[in-house]
Amino acid sequence: MGRSNEILARYVERILDTLPDGLFISDVSGMTLYINRMYEQLTGLKQERVVGKNVRSLVQEGIFDHILNPEIVRTGKPTTRVQQLSDGKKLVLSGFPVFDQTGAICLVLTFARDVTSLTDLQERLDGQRQLIEQINDQLAHMAQEHEPDALVFASQSMSRIMALLERFAATDATVLILGETGSGKDVFARLTHSLSLRKGKVMLKVDCGGISESLTESELFGYNPGAFTGASSRGKAGYFEIADGGTIFLDEVGELSLPMQTRLLRVLQDGEIMRVGASSPRKVNVRVIAATNRNLAECVEAGAFRRDLYYRLNVATVRIPPLRERPEDIPPLAEYFLKQYMGKYHKALAFMGVTLDMMATYPWPGNVRELQNMVHSLVITHNGPLVAPQDLPANITGGHTGDGRYYSEEILTGHRPLKDIMAEMERDFLRKAIEVHGSVQKVAGLFHINRSTIFRKLQNGRRSEE
């Protein structure tokens, strides 16, 4: 036994140098007695630099920030801490007490393992996890998106607006879309995005008037873990982070509170957002399209909207005229919605010409949305095949459908021969019937008229138009 102890004592330092972890040995007073070769490699500290020095003085010198010796001497229990060296390297320390024959602590052994690379890896993994979550959020929003609705119009005013939007879309400028409720501002926003260089990226629509005031900040800008009661322990990206690289559409931007207007101004000025509970900003690359039915200039004068934000938004501005100012767009829009809902409900319907004429005289206070909803309702409730004036809601006809037939003011003035008026009504009916039923042969059978007569009446109409 004596021989064995002698051999161990002779080679103990060499034995300790073979350990894969660094080893730091100190006594109960904190005096450093020994460090092994791995500890030297991990820390860059040499025996002569630390042996014989108290661990407390090493902390005061800034060599490292945490020590285990005093705690283990006080408690007599093993403990573990993370220690950071002056060069930024991080070590996991596991300290153990060594007791003598009387049960008193005589030594403290501290094992050190470098976790700097593991910490860096964890940080990279956390960053990648956040990136994956952001991409998943973007994919989720993109999956909910649909192709922008077709822009249907016949008016010169809409043609000019389209040309303006195409020029705006080619830039990265902030676009402000003004228009009454129901005028289709979101359609123009999606169209602008689809014509831009960001069309392959996400476009995220945010209803500024539909978010709770208490949640607006965290929804728009996200939050860090534990930022508030009920917050996710992992934090959450806001709309601007989710839309990074793409476009964010702020619908009804005039509804934002003044504090949120200030936050939005920072995004437009500096391209930065600050998560709730964060101490440093994050860069975002987002194209902003805003829309409102409010008169922002009046809101500025009333103190309800920031003047500097208004100037930032008012870079590329488009005003969508209400439907009453462009009645020539009503018939093609009605036909477009009719075709859309016929496909959805597997029905065959057509508007009579006089029906479209009457619809074009109605002011449509709810604009395109009101027109779309009306056509939707007609397709659901009407059996067809033709939609006559008396089939329209009373608020559109004004109750003036008489005995079920409608005659325009032009007809009633008497400036045209009755024969021409009746021929035009026949042509209108036959064209719509063919459009609904798909063939002259079917129309001829349904309405008990010769095919040659149908062709003749339609041909006479073409000649008179020429």
C-alpha cells in the first residue's frame, strides 16, 4: 500500500494533466494551490500567474468574474456556475468540496469546461429558430393571400390612376391610397405590390382600426420574452418583422393612435423597429403602403395625426374616385361580379341592358363593396335567366318599376320610332339569352323562334349600329 501511495504521489500532477477538463484546486482560505494543463489551455493562464494567489484577488484583477470557492466553503455543497474570462471566453465551473478525516473542508476542486462554442452555437440556433419562425409566419400569411382581384374599369379617370400606380409600383416609395369606404383600396394596394420588385415576397395587410389599442404595439412591432404578463416565453415577431423583405399594407392608417404614429414614423425614417421589452432596435426592410378614408390633412390640423408622419406618407398619393363619379365603370364591374358568383354557385344569369342602365344611375354610397354585395345577393336569390330592373333592390330602383318593366328617360322622350325601340329591346334580349344559354339553337327552342329569325334580328342590329 505504501509503495502504491508513493507512486501516486510522484505522478499525481501528470495524472491530473490527463484530465479532459480544466482543474483548479484551492484551499478553504481561497488560496490557489494548483491548476492542470487543460486549465492553462482553456484560460491562457499559467501556473506561475495564479498559484499562490487568492481567488478573490484574481476576481479583483478582472481575470474572471465568478468564483465558487467561498460558496462551497460556506455551504459544504457542490455547485455549478458559468464563469466569463477577461477575453470573453465562457467556462462552466463545477465545484466540489474535499473533506479531511474530521469532516472539515480542506480543499475545493473546481472543474472547468469551455462552453463558449456551445453558447455561440446556442445563440446561432436561437437566431435560426427565430428566422424559421419568421419564415413560417410569412408562409402562413402568404398561404392566406390570394391573387389580386382584377381591376375592372372603363373610365378615363381609372385609366389615369392605373398608369400612376404602375409608376409608383416600380419604385420603393411609400404609397398612400385615399378613398371612401368600399372603394377597393385594398385591391389597389395588392395590385401595387404585384407590380413591384417585391412581388415574390409576402404582403401583409394590417387593419389599423381592428387591433385593440392595448395590443397594437406588440402586434405591429413584436415583443421580447417576458415583456409583459401573458407574453410568450420565446417572444414573438411583429407584423413588420414578418413582412421583412416584402410589403406591409396599413389599412385605415388614420385610426392609429398618436404613440403608434410615432413608432411608425421611426420605421419610415430609419428602417428600424423596437420590440416591446427590447433594449436595442432591429433593422427591417419593408415597403409601406397605407390607406385611409379620412382626410389626413384635416386630421393634422385638428391635432389627431402627426404632421411629420403625414409628410412621410404623402410621397406617392393616389385618390380612388367613388363609384358615383365614374358611372361608366358600373356595368363592367357588375358583369365581372356576376360572372364570379355564377361560377361559385353554378348558375347562369345575365343582366338586361336596361338593368345595367338603371344601376349606372344609382349613387352607390357603399361604392364597389355595395355593388359586389348586391350582385352576390342577386345570384343567390334570383332564378333567372335574365336580371330585369324589377329584380333590383328598391333602394336602387327607387320603387319605380311600375308593372314590372322599366323604360329609360331616353325611350320615354319619344324621339325614336317605336319600331326601332322594340327592335333594340328584342336584340338586347336575344343577345343576353344566347350569352346565358350558350347557343342560338337552345334559345330558338326555348322561346319558340326560328334560328334564321334570331340571326336576322341580330344582323339588323349590327347594320343599324354601323
